[in-house]
Amino acid sequence: MFARPWGPWPRGRLLGRGDLKYLILDVLKDHPMHGYDVLRALQERFGGFYAPSPGAVYPTLQMLEDMGYLSSTEEEGKRVYVLTDAGRKFLEQGRATVKGVEERFGDWRCRWASVYRELWELGLTLRRVEPWRRPQPEQLERVREILARARTEVEAVLREELT
């Protein structure tokens, strides 16, 4: 039904040049993580509405390690990244950058993404009906009526003027 959550993307780029390194350091400030965990933490931070690609995150992790802001060890065949003291200082210098990204993205965009997630889940629900168990015409009409009411209610909510 929906390939990905569409909606009000920020004007311009979400991340400015070099912003990702500060976000990565920020998610690593509390505990060590695998690269995949860093990707997942960044995606969760933005409510699933934005996730940087592995092609952006892994080279940035390597660059941060080369700069001495991260160190890594290998555990069970996976690299685990830890923030160094130099990395903590660098992150503090970039605190305004992290705050700026969060402000540009905003909490409401995460909420908007959660609305699209519900639409996605509804589409999956409709697709999960087994082919051999065709819904009866009465069931399909009831589902159509529910969706029509929901659309009408959503339209009314979005027309409301908030004071």
C-alpha cells in the first residue's frame, strides 16, 4: 500500500554537512554499540521517519575512530564502538548541532510518522486476508463503511482550528 511514510519533510536537508558525526557520538554517549545498533538507535530517535543509510553510518564510524573520538573492539565477530574522552569533548562542542537537528526535525514530525505507520499497518491488515478465505460481501461493506467514517473524522480533525 505505502512504500514508506510520506509527509512533510523538512525544507532542504535534514542533516547539514558533518551533522551525522555528532548524532552518532550522541547515541554512543551512554553505552557501547555495534554499528547496526547505532543505525537502529538513530532510526528510533526520529520515530522511524528517518534513518541514515549504512553507507553513511559505517564510514562515519570509521572516520570518528580514526580521529580518536571512538574506539572499537571486536566481539563475536562484530565491531563494538565506544565513545572516548576526546569524543565526549568533541560532542560537547557540537551540542548545538545536535540540538539544531532535533529542532529542525521536531517532535511533530515523529508524530506525523506514527500516523503514517498506522496507515501502513492498516494496509498490511487488509493484505493479510488469506486468499482462500474471501471476506463476505457484508464484511467488505462494513470495512468500507468504517474506512469512510475514519476518513471523514480525520478530515474534520485536520480542519479544526487550534487556539
